[in-house]
Amino acid sequence: MRKPRAGLPSRQQILDFITGSDTPAGKREIARAFGLSAQDKIALKALLKDMADEGLIDSAPGRAFHKMGGLPKVTVLRIVDVDDSGTIWATPERWEADTPPPRLRVRERKRGESGVGMRILARTEEAGNGWIAHPLKAIAPAAEQMIGVLRGEGDRLWLQGVEKKDRREYAVSDAGGAEAGDLVLAERAGRPPRITARVVERLGDPFAPKSFSLIAIHKHEIPHVFNQETLDEAARVARQPLGDRREDLTHLPIVAIDPADARDHDDAIWAEPDDDPANVGGWRAIVAIADVSFYVRAGSEIDREARRRGNSVYFPDRVVPMLPEVLSADVCSLKEGADRAALACHLQVTKAGALKSWRFSRATVRIASNIAYEDAQAMIDGRAEAPVDEALLTALRHLWDCWAALLAARDKREPLALDLPERQVALDEKGRLLSVAPRERLDAHRLVEDYMIAANVAAAKALEAKKAPVMYRIHEPPAREKLVALKDYLETFDVPFALGQVIKPATFNRIIERIGDADFRPQVMEQILRSQTQAYYGPGNHGHFGLSLGSYAHFTSPIRRYADLLVHRALTSAYALGPGGLAGNEDFERLGETISKLERRAMEAERDTIDRYVAAFLAERVGEVVDARITGIQNFGFFATVEGVGGDGLMPISDLGGEYFRFDEAARKLVGETSGEEYTLGQRIKLRLAEANPVSGALRFELAEGKGAPPVRGSGRDARPPRVLKHRGRPANIRHQKRDRKRGK
């Protein structure tokens, strides 16, 4: 990295100038602002190139510079949407940062002058939690892309988008050879109300295997194809020898316990009783993690692509890996019987489960066995279908015995204990849907989780001991406004919750214990979860509230998370473990923001895809009455989920009939003003499944006996049937509790 000349501004000064400039800031403007000589201008050009290579700024030849990950003061935007309220939304035409592009609200100078697909030169302004664009002039038109399914009507085709909230259809001006029923990528153009669509690519059958994940990949703009340069580099580094400076751990029966269908094995574990007289009754344990930093060096093509992706994305029908498969599924993956490079975390665990000491080494491991969670549990329970090797069984028993100590320590610190099952989608070998059901959680899952937590804590503390950079996994305590909302909600169940107390994870655990096995236990746990802040990555240590830990970093999954790869590099540099350390110019603050956003993008894509599979699974039950539970209350109706399956669907207020319903926002319920009929959060109710759209993942419900009929409840209580009242805009049969209060009602 070049050092700036005496007459040159520093990197930070350049960034400050670019960020604060009201006009586009190119090389000429920077040179003029700092009064640089002709000789300094040559050096400035080299310095700006360095800054671009380091990811600090972004530019194209002949254009102004702007801070990477931010927006220039003046830039070209594309109009991507005009919503039902008339608000115009735009995104930057050019966006090369690692994060998804921001959406800007466009303030038109003259109403109706901006339409979808238009390009504008605009001045940008950050306001509150979003961005505003002030158009300066229109530029040559372009088109906005969307994914949808073609629907035939006579001799015309219409495009229906895949978004749950987008109920609009667009007339197709050019089908490009696609037919009704096809999933397509299309361009929208025009101004309301005459926005049309032109098909640019046929993606195939929307109900074919892997189509649901393909929709999410396109919708969330997830990179899923590696360029040839990255693939070539991956093939080259995969052939490099492990080296002879590694600790040899191949003699230890280290095992990898993973999902049955796992292809990338990040981690493996081993434990045995400690013979150290200073740790009587304690344990020695090793958490061996794939040594990804040995293969993926900072600044390489693979590294740039991994940073752009941020993480692997897991769908029921495919994985979009962070690293090329020659690394993620082969050379880095800890496979049974193969010598593999590992970064080993050596732990000394006391009888009480505390971490007495730790150290890290680069090692060579030879995994004794890759075991599915279910199989490991069956072996330890004595239910294995086939004979189990005695050495392997001994290794598993040692792991379980050491875990008993780790579990005791976990119980003592009382982390947040929310038992909310995940949905598991089962597919056959051809990718066809078999079932959707809650995922079983075994002791084997908890065991691996606690070993990983121990290694993550050790990694954070080891870096802190060297005063080295740490990419912490941060989970802050709940915000007061969320606690107030939770208190109001709990009061509806006569469950007390004092706001003046010191809030700890155990505070929420006591609430759950107090509720016991009550019917509303699941929804209370969901509300507690919603009251929590979202975890994120960053270089400042603010602790992990949910786990009740003071120092925590992700170390155990470098094949699939870029944050873990950064922690590996930091450990390699801090403890002089060889090549593959930090480059020295990493901006952990910026990187933390980037990978946190990419993680949220992956979570949304995975959730959307699960919703589509759930809708596909329920499509055959349209018209049936199902057991449901209310998960959300709004002034336009309520949302409900099908018990044991999942998915969220809308029960529109209009289908409840003509009776006025009061929306009590604090209590989160709808109350009939005449009948007193209530729809409350968490209520179990029988509903008729009216619609299940696998393409959008949307569900819609009706009352079990039809529109306007009495609800059929789990408790059996009925109400008088309200009459059906059609409405436009705001439902005619709804009153908002807040507005009623203002009117003195």
C-alpha cells in the first residue's frame, strides 16, 4: 500500500471531501480543492487507484468518485416503482458495493413526470431512515426488470409479479416466445396507468423443482454464478500442499456431526477426560474448523467474490455457496478419512463447564466419521440400526460427557431460552415436494451448538488478549419501546412485567416458566423474540445479550460466513500462524455493516422460499377448513398461520362482514362493536383456506362457514354473523382505537 506524499491529502481527507462535496468530485476537483501541483496530481492518480482497490471509493473512467457503500451527492437513478399511493421509488443505476442498493423516494417537481423505467440525474439526500432524490433532469429511458408468471386471457398475456404485496398485473407488449404459465424475467416501462411489460428471458416452469429458490435468487439479487477468473483461481489454490508446519492431529478420533444432507463440513469435535492434576474432573476438547484462510487469501479473486456474497444461502432445493464448490464442498470440507487443513481451537474445560484455557493452532486432521445428527443421537441412545465401532462410540460418549459440563455452565448463565421450532421442507431425489413439518431438535443439535459457542468465545477472547481486530457477533439488549409494547401485550394475558427491573435473558425465561403449558405459550415466545434486537457484526464489543456472553465472535463456519473468515485471518495474524492473515487495511466497521446486510438478505431469501414451498404444500388443501392461529392484527384484518405447517395468510376485514370492528393496537385485537366478538393475537381458530399461491408464497383465509359467518374457534364460542359490506380503500367496518380515543370515544 502506497503512503501519501507530503503534499497529498490523506485517505480520510479524500473521503471527507468526497462525502461532503455538493457537486460530483472527480480527480480534477480533488486536486483543485487541495491545491496540488502537477507532480502531486500524478501521485494522486495512483493514490485514488489504491483507494479503489482497497474498497474505500468507487469510480468508473471519466466519472466522479464516491465513497464505497454510499451514494454520490449527484448520480443517475432508475425509477423502479410507483406504488398505489403515487410514491415514486428509484435505485442507483450503478452500484458496485457489496450491499444491496438503497431505494430512494423521488420528489417530483411536477406530478406525473416520472414513470417506471425512466432514468434521472438526481441530487441525493439522506433523511431519517431513508434516502430522498431530487430530480435534476431526465436522461434517455431504460427499463426496470421484474420476475413474474404469464397469465393468458383471450389472445392477450398479462404478467403477475411474484411479490406477495403486488397484486397488479401488467399487459405484456412482447412475450419473447414465452407462453402462459411460464416464469419469466421481464422489463417494465411506461407511466401510470399504462405500464407494460416486455419479456427478456424465460426462466421456465414456476412449479418445477428449484424454481422457488430461483425466484428468490433473482428477487434479492443474490450472486449465484462464479466468474471464470474466480473458478480458475479456486482450482489452482485447491492443489496447493498443506505444508509441514501444522500440528498433526490425525491420530485423534475427531468427528463431524452435521445435517444428513450437508455437503460443506465446517466443523468437527473431539473430547476426552483431562489428565492435568490442576483440572481434576475436567476435559480437554478440540473444535477443528476448516482452514479456509489458508486457501482464500485477502485481496484475491476468491476473496472479492466471497465478500460480495457475504455468506452461503441455503434453500430446500439448493445451496448458493460463498466459495466455489472445489473449496466449499471438497478441499476445505472436513471429510471422513481425508487429511484436511484445520484451524484447531484447543479447549480446557473445567468440571463445572467453564473455559479454563484455550489455544489455537494450524493443524492437519483426519475425520474419523461424518455423522448425521439423527444417527449420532441414535448411537448415544443405543438405538443405532447397524453395529457401531467401539472406538467411535467411545469418542461420542466422551463428547456427551464433556457437553454435560458445558451445558451446566450454559444453564448457570441463563441465556435466552425460546423453543420455537423451524420448518423443515422435505424433497425427493428429483426435487419434488414431499412434506413440510417442524424440524426435530435433538440433544445432538444442542451438543454441537455448545461446542461451537465455546470455540467462538475462545476466539474472541484470544484476539482481545492480543489487542487484535475482532469482528464481534453483537446482540444488544431490547430497546425500551419494544419492552413497553411487550408489557402491554403480556397484560392481555394478566402476566406482569415490570419495566423498572434490570433486563436480562433470564427475565424472559421467568415469564415463559410462569406461563407453563398454557395455550398461548407459543405466541408469547414469539412476542419475546420480536422484542429482541437484531444481531449484527461489528468491531465494537457490545456483548451478546441472547447468549448472556460478554465477548463473542463467529469463528466456526468460515466456509459459509465471511465474518468467520475475517476472525480466522485475525487469529492467524495475531498468533503468527503462517500465511493467510489480515491484509492490514481492512475497515472492520464498514465490513461489519456490509456482511450484516448481506446476512439479512440471505435470511429474507430463505424465508421467502420456505413460504413458497409451504404454499405449494397447502395448495392441494384449498377449500378445506384448517386449524390456524392468529399471528398478526392490523386495521385491515388479521394474519394467521396453519398449525404444524406454517406460512402466513391474510384474513381480510371485509370478509368478516358489515359489523364495525375496533382495532385495539395496544392489546393487538379486533373487537366487534355490536357482538363483542374478538380476534386476538395468538388465538386458535378454524379457518377455510381460500387461496395458496406457490409463486408468491401468499395464503388467504376465509371464515370456516364462509364470508360473514360466525367464526369457528378452538374454544367453540360463536358470535352473530355480521353482514358482508363491500368497501374500497380503508375498510368501512373498521375503527382504529387510537383515532377513537382522539374523538373522545
